[in-house]
Amino acid sequence: MCDNCELLDIPTNGLSFTWSSRRTEFYGCPQFVLASKLRALKLILRDWNKTQVDKSRVRWLIDGERNTSFLHNMVKICRLNKTISSLSVGDSVLDDHEAIADHFVQHFEALFTRNPDIIDTGLVERVIPSLVTSEENSSLLKIPSSLEVHEVVKHMDGFSAPGPDGFGGCFFSHCWDIVGTDVIKVVQSFFSNGFILPHFNSSLLIFVPKSHESEEVTDFRPIALANFVFKIITRLWQID
């Protein structure tokens, strides 16, 4: 067709993915669209990070031994990357990483799983009165404006640890002009239909030892790291 019309076919140059690129446009509910964009961006950042790691290795070879401050900083980072190497379970000791992980999962599944032998008799509803008025309930369920969502993001801790999606508050704050519209759509869609995708409210559990001699699963304090977008929703409820 190009030859017949004497047209020149110029190949398209540029990145395969940009946040608003129509070449990689995603369709679906706002939560699915945002999750898909973050996932695509994460792949690109992962490739970019590999190049930075290669550069850091070169710097380590050049500056590692002659730069004392650089060496000490690297030692501090290595010390932070600690794992649970062993765990006491009764009279036995687990030293396999998969066995340790399975034991943690079984422990918290049993802790947070409802006991089927317990029957709900409605006693709680009969004894504890309703403390939320209809006006307060309407305030909690109202759809927040774009300005309200942005104000919440600006006042949240951007340096807190990210959740399973890997994007913390700093990313959303610094890139708000680009990603803000999608984030607002996600938040407003939740308040509109009350639905949220399962992975949006998923959390990473980080186990912090209560002491230097933590040996059993109960000696570790679990800390949940939630996705930043989900924390925006919970913060809006707190403000209301």
C-alpha cells in the first residue's frame, strides 16, 4: 500500500510503555487498569535496576577498598538483609527455609481462621448498641473529591515501606501529575460500589524479632505492609 501511494513507512520510535500510551492501553475497572500499569512499570524499573546494579558493582571494585565510608555503608546494608535461619517448634528445630515459611503460614492461618465450632448467636449485636448515626454513616460512605484524595496523599508518610505492589508513597507523591487521575478513579470507584480487587488490600507480613534470642514463631512481631493506594482509602475513613 505504501509503495502504490509512494508513501514512506517510518517505524515508530520510543518506549514500548508510557503511563498514558495508547499502544499499551488497558481496559477494565479502574483498579484493574491501575494494577496493570503498575505491573508494566515495575518490569521496566526492574530492567533499569539491573543496569544500576552492574554500575554499583563497578564502583565497588573501584571504591570498595579505598573509600572507607562507602565500605561501611555497604556493610550496614548487608546487615539489614537478615533472614530467619532456624526456628524452634516444640522439641525440634527447623533449619530449612521452606519448612520455616510453611510453619509461619500455618501458625497465622490457624490464628486468623474462624473456628467452625463457634456459632454466632447475635449476642454482640444485642448487647453492644449502635454507636454510628445515620449522618455519620452517610459521611463515611460519601464519594471523596479529587482534592480530598490528593490532600490525603500529601499528608501521608511517603517513606513508609511499600506493600506487595512495590510502590511507596514517594512514587505517588512525586508522580501525582501522571498517576493521580488513575488513583482518584480507583478510590472513587471503591466508595461508589464498595468493591475492591483482592490484591489491592493484600499485605506483606514482616516478622520483627522481639529480642535478640527469638527462637519460636511467637517471639516475632508481625508487621503488615499494605499497598499505598489501599492506605489512602483507610485514611479517608479516619478523616471522616
